[in-house]
Amino acid sequence: MRLYVGGLPYQTTEQELVDIFSQAGQVVEATVIIDRETGRSKGFGFVEMGSTEDGQYAIERLNGTMVGNRTITVSEARERQTSGGRGFQRRDRYSNSNYRSERY
């Protein structure tokens, strides 16, 4: 079961996530999401638990607990939705079908 973990202190490492979630069951993988431009943590991550039961137990046990000086949120991760970009469509300014290049 894949879990979303929000509200992480920015210095949290993937190994620390493994250590925290190991209290609730088998951790298959832990990932802290890093900003591409700055190389710093975005303050959230994902943990893959070994079973649905371990995942549910982790949610019950760890949601709302303190990590460092922050309260974390733990929930079942949702699938990423593909929106086709950021809600706008790029238009080429010369692609207007009414535009014709004529020689005089």
C-alpha cells in the first residue's frame, strides 16, 4: 500500500522515513520529494508499505504525530492525474488559418 506523508520537516531523509514507518510494519520503499530547481525537500513524500494491513496501521498510528517540530499527515496515496499540462493550450501565433502569406 502506497502512503502519502505530508508536513515533513524539510531536513527529513528517506532513511528517517523508513525508520519512522518501520514501527508500523514492513517498509518497501520511502521517497522524499525534492524540488528540481533548488534541490531541497518539498516537505512531503511517499512510503510503500509491505501490505494493506501495514498501510492501514501506519495511517492509524502515525497520522497527526510529531516528526521533529511538525505534525505529519499520513493517508493513502491517490494516483497522479494527468491533466495534459497546466490548464492552457499553447498556440502558435502564426497558425491562424485566416493568415495567408501573399506576394504582391
